Amino acid sequence: MSARPVRPRLHLHRGTVVAAALWFDPSLLGEREARGRVLAAWTPGTSVFPLAGGFLLRLPRPRPVDCAATPGLPLTVEEGVLLAAPLSTAERERLAPPPGSTVLVRAGHAQVFPGEPSRRLDVAAWLDVSEWSTVSVQGLGAPPPPVKVLEPVEAPARSLFKGVPAADPEAEALRARMEGRPEPQGLQAARGARAGAGASLWARLRAWLSGERGTPATGEKAGSITRASSAAAAPSPLRRFVSWLQRALGSSSKAQSREERAAPPSLLRRMLGRLRQALFPAGAPSSGQPASPEPATPPAPQGPGLFSRLSEWLLRNTPLGPLLGQRKAEYVQRLFEMFEQGDLDEALRYAIPLGEDKMPEQTRIALGLPGPRASLSIQPQRGGPASLFGGGQAVYSALKERYRAAFKRLEREGRIDEAAFVLTELLGAHEEAVSFLEKHGRLKLAAELAEGRGLAPGLVVRQWLLARDIRRAVAIARRSGAFPDAVLRLERTHPSEARTLRLLWAETLAEAGDYLRAAVVVWPLEDARPLARAWLEQGVAVGGVGGARALARLVSAFPQAFEASRPMALGLLEDESHARAAERLAFAEVLSAEARMDPRTALVGPVVRALLRDRAAGHTRIDGSFLSRLLRDVGDGTLRADLPPVSDPRRRTWLEENATPPLRERLTVAEAGPYPIHDAVALSSQRMLLALGEAGVRMVRWDGTCVAHFNVPAFSLVPSVNEDRVLALAPRGELKRISLIEPGPRRATHWCDAKVDAFAPSYDGNLWFISEADTVMAVDALAQEGLRALWRVSQVGGVVMALAADAQSLRFATWGSDPQLWTYSLPGGPTLRTRASRRLGDGLPLVVLDELTGQVEKVDDVLLSVPWTLINQRIATGHEVKLELKGKPRALFAFEGEARVRARFSEGELLLFDTSGRLLRVDLTEGTARRVLVQ
């Protein structure tokens, strides 16, 4: 309180004044009545503080009031001071109130009270809600249907190839072992029945080793051979022996006493020692050693596994080697005889695939192929012929020759499907099989084979288009970005289909809002150039930087449209405002790349003058080489001669000026706006979109003036990189209401209601990445009704809490027992690249568990956008936002009050906003901050 008593001439305001606040005195009104009047006068953006034993209500924005009809004492603001009475200049000088303080007249004396923003009252606590109960909110309509998914196509089954006989059970069992999967029950029963009929020593030995108990005696009916379910689940004797041997060898060295180690080793001990060396060479982990954690990246090729080393040791040092070698030789010899005798039907039943580039360990053991070496050291005592396990590479090469000869014969006989089966299933020549099927008109099977075998996305798109499944071809091309590759593949062989796909590509780009690129893609088709013109005109209507680029292309590519577009182009170039400087530069960049034409020549002069004017005003950064490109085709040398010298070295940006002091701004409670801002998006040309909750979305200029209002609820905004559309999200119980905003035509429509737990903060106009629980999806942003996923990955090890995506990669973070960060490459994919435990600084929000509520929440106090780091922390008077560049503070922003501050990085800008309606726009290039007063 002021120590200098002042008796003002007037004690209160009279008539109509522009009030910035109201004061309520409980000593006159009573506590209950004062609080009731405060609640009645409260509106969004209002702040209430305790002052002089009463309540000071700060209005969102000053407004005219009738002093005789106001519910409280009106206060005006002068030079940052709230006044309850009109003071004269002499009275103000005697009081000397500091900015942010309040002057009240009590008992005839003027008193000064300092402002205390940290003491803001939560008037919601005045409301008695003890008898209210929380009810979960559910939509009145039907729940949204499940998300439709473009399911992947599996590799064609054997039955789809006409004429190919069913595989022999023994061949199927061998293939199952090669692929490292358990044998089907039917195969085990069939093989047991055949073993019971012959009851050979080899059959009984093999059945015992594989765990097939109950082999019948000779003469017992094959149909009575069954195995109990418990026996099927139990490990085979060989597997049990391997497990026992691994445990024994892992602990044998520890179990020996000092005396035993000093004594001469026994024969059994020497044998176990040799077996241990064979199974656990240097660097190979044993059972007593801890397993290393799963690597985040694909591991490097390792040496042979335990089963492979045990098999090799048994074959070298026991009679089992010759026995198995003989059995395998008989199988291979019988297979060779079938091919030599021309019995292809029977040979295909017994044939086994050989075409995998990287065979699993089980395949090498089954075929007798050597595995990868554990080391590159020379081994002078290498095993003899048994080490090749009965043939090795020679058998492998001989089988490939037989398969290739069988393919040629089947082709000569016109057995197309069987020949293709040999190519893809036995030889592994998948692309050759696709080409072969296409050549012979089996287009759908060729497309299924290309997708099922994971061939190049461009080839997959090509095959589906030839198979006349255009919808699937376009969906895969959009998901993988394979339009260019597919068009080039088709142009070499099918120009008509290539034209169709090029048109579909251009239409997809136009629907996604990339009008300039759509016009470039369709330009080679001369009869489709009217479409290019229409798309460019739509791009111009969107406005902003993209509209300026489309305008430059329009006036240079279509001379007949020059006269109609010239006023718009000259209006842009003659505008001197900083807000449209980025548009003028974008217009000039596109114009500099165009070929010489009369419209281009006519606009070069105005473009150069506009750029020089913007450069002098500090609105843009250009060098002499860029101006030279613009003037390269200008025949008149006058403009070039009059060009002032332009130094090539560019002025250092704020990002490069490390010596400058940090930028500081402080936003007071009095600067609160009329609407709560839940999210904000910066557009080009100094425009912004503001999410105002249930009040809708506003598009404002740099000075806060409203350009357009969209009447759709919005608490989060997801902009397209092309700026032609923005998704607005609002919670509706467990669902989210998603609306589509088009800033160009000033249109907003409801899209769908869907369960979306996390989502990428921006999208490319084509695909939007979202998550639901532990499933991540790339949804079709061009779908008309509901969500449709073009790609999906499920069961990622925890609930997905945050996502981020750009043109090159997708990253998402999971929450669970081991929080992880997944990274996918998008071109040609999505393809998983890394999966690792989360670390600080990985670029996605951190996640914490609220012990009181049990809810998992994102922590957005730290926001990364290379090379910037934003740290938001709570202080006594409100919130403090620190902006760092590579660990060095470059800016400090203080927001008074309780409202939480949120931030969003965009191209060269940072937006800071809160639910009190305050908005700060930071230019990261120039190092300036501008308050935006939303009107």
C-alpha cells in the first residue's frame, strides 16, 4: 500500500467508460453475493485475483460499460495501471503507481496495490459439485465401423498353380525342417504309417530321434498309428540330449575341484572336452553365459549355431554320419532318377526349394551345405568328405540344373503354371517367374506372386495394373511412393497403361493438394494439359507460397492465360509488405527455372525489382547468382546494366549469430485474449490457424485480424504440408471427431468419428499416420467416408504414445515394460529399420505414469526440432519457456499465470500459445518475437 496519502477530487468513474476490470467488495456485498457476481460476470479468458480484501476480475479485453449498471466497481487502464477513479496528472504524479498495479479510492484516500499474478484464483473451486457424479460420455449414434485395411497378399499357394501335384509327405517334412517350423500332424501320421508298413531299421531310428513314439510292429495297420497330444508337444530325444549336453558342458568346468583338474583327464573327460570345443568355440555363448540383449539394428552374420555344430560333430565322430549320409544319398538319388526318367509329376512331389539367397541353418543341415565360418583362421585338420554332409555344393548345383531343365521342358509342353512353379518355388527366380506368367497371360497370378514375394513396389504396381485391379495398384503406389518407378516400367512395354497410371498419379497429387507437382507429372501428355491448367488455377486459389509457385508456372506455361493472370502476378510483385515476401521469392524461384517465353520475359523486370526491394528491407535473402539465373534469357541488356551490385555472401541469420544476447519477452496476465487457444498452426504469408476448442477454428493474419472462421470443434490441428487442408480433432468420449478444413475455399466439413489414441502432428495430404492401442496405421487421407488403412502394423510391444512422420521416415514410441522407439523408412515401404529402447533426446515426447490416476501421459515440457530445443518449466509467477540452440540459450519467454504454455515448430517459426488466449510468434531466422492479439 502506498505511504503517500492522496485525496483525489473524484472517487469513482461516472457515465460510460472503457473498463478493463471490475472489483467486488465482500464487506459491502457479502461473501456469497460477491462470489455470485464474479461467477456471473466470468467469461472465457477472464482472470480473478484477490485484491484489498475483495476480488479483482480482469476482463479478457477492455469494453465500454455503464458505471451505474455494472455488477462491480469499474476500473480503467492508463499506462498499464488500473484506476478506480479518474485521477488528474498531479494526483498520478503524487501516487506514482508502478505498471501492473491497481489504484482504489477507499475512505476518501487513493491507495496503490501491487499486482500479484501468481495469486490468481481458481473460481471453479467455488462451485459445489460434491453431489455430482462423473458419467462416461458415449456418442448417441452407432459406434464407428472397424478401420478397413488393405490386406497384404500372401505368396500363391501350391494349389493355385494348375497341374502341380501335391507334395509328398516326406518332402513336406523336409521342407518344414528346412524352414525351421514344426511338421504338421498330418505329415507325421502319414510318415508314421509308411514307416510301419516297411518297419526298416532306418525308419525306426529316425522315428525315435524325432520323438515319434509308438511305432507299430510289422503287420500292424497303418491307420491305427496315432500319437498322443502330449507326446507331440514333448521334445524329441535328440532335442533333449542337446539340452542336457548344453547344460552339462556349460557347468563341467565349474564342477571340477582343484585336485581333479590337476589329475590326468579320463577318457570321458577328454571326450567331453573335445565336444565342448566343437560346440562352444571361442566367442560362442554357452548356457552358463548371459545372453546378450537383442540388437537395435539387424545383427551381423554369425557363426554356426549349436544344433549345426552338434550335427557336424556327430557326423564326424559317430557312426550316425555314414548312416544319415546314406539315407540322404538315397533320397537325392531317387529324386535325380525321377528327373532323368522324365517323371516330372512325381519329381515335383519330392522336389525341395533351393532358391533362397540366405538359407537358414536348418536348410544347410538338410542339404549338407557348409554354414558360415566362425572365424577366418586356417584350419589344417579340416574334416574329410563327411564335413560336406553328403554332397554339399555339388548336390546343390546338380539339383539346380535339374530344376532348370525341368522348367524348359514344361515350357515346351505348354504347362505354364507348372513351369512358373519351378521358377518361383524351386529356383527362387521370382522376378523371372512374374515375367514368365505375364508373357503367358496369367496376369493376376503374376501380380499375386510379385506382391506375395515382396518384390520391388514399382513392379508390384505394374503387375496389378496389368491385371486390371486399378484400385489395388493405386493403393500400393500411394503407400510406397512407387508411382515414378511403375510408370517407367510400363512405358517400356505398355505405353497405354503407362498413360493411365500417369493420369492416376497426377490426380492423386492434385487431390492431396500438390497442384504444382500434379501439373508437372501430367505435362508429357499433351492432350491432358487442360487438366494441368485447371490444377494450377486451383493451386493459385489456395494462396500462400504454394499458390505463388502455381501462379508462376501458370503464367509461363500457358501464354494464353497470361493476360488473365498478369494482374494477379503484378499485384503480388508490387506489394511491399513483409507478409508476402516469401510468396514473391517462391514466385521468382519457379520463374527462374522456366524456359524462355514471352510471358516469362515480361515478368523478369518486375520480379528483379521486387526482390531487390525486399532484400534492401531485410525481408528476403538472395545473392547475385540467383539474379543472374533470372536474367539469363533477357535480350535487353538495359536491365542487366542497371542492376546494382549484389554481394554474394549472405547476411548471417539469428541461428548463426551465437554472440548476440538471448531474446527475452514477458507476457503479463493483462495480455490475455478473448479465446482459449488449444493449438496453433503457422501458414505461409503470415497467416495462422487457431484451434479455439468448441468455439471453432479461426484463420488470422499476423496482426490478429480474423480472415475466416470455421464452425467445427477443434482442440488439435493436423496440417497438410501443402497447406490446402487441415484436420481438426475434438474429443468425443473415447472417440475423436475429425473435421476437414480447407483454407483456400474457406470450407469446413465433418469427416468421421474414430478412435485415435495418438497421431502424427502433420501429414503429406495423402497418408496420415495414427495409432490405436498397440497398432499403427497409415490411413488414407483422401477417403471420403471413414478411415481406411493402406498399411498397418500390430502388436508393437506396448501402447503407442507418440508418432512423428516426414517424407523419409516414420517414428513412434511405445509404453510398456520396455519403452521402445521404432523407426520405419517410408520410400518403397514402410520398412522397419531400427527398434531400440527409448533414450533422452530421441525427438518424441517423454511418457510418465501418473501414480494418482494410473494414467499414462505425455510430457511435452521438452520439445525437440533439430537444431532447437525448447524447455518449458513452471516458475512462481507462471511458466518460463527457454529456447536453446545446441545447448546454448537463445531466447527466454515468460508467461504469467496458471495457463499451460504449448508450442509448435514450423518452417523457420515457433508459435507459443496458451488457453489464456496469448499468442507469440517467433521468427527463428531473424530472431524476432511478435505478440499476436487475436480479435
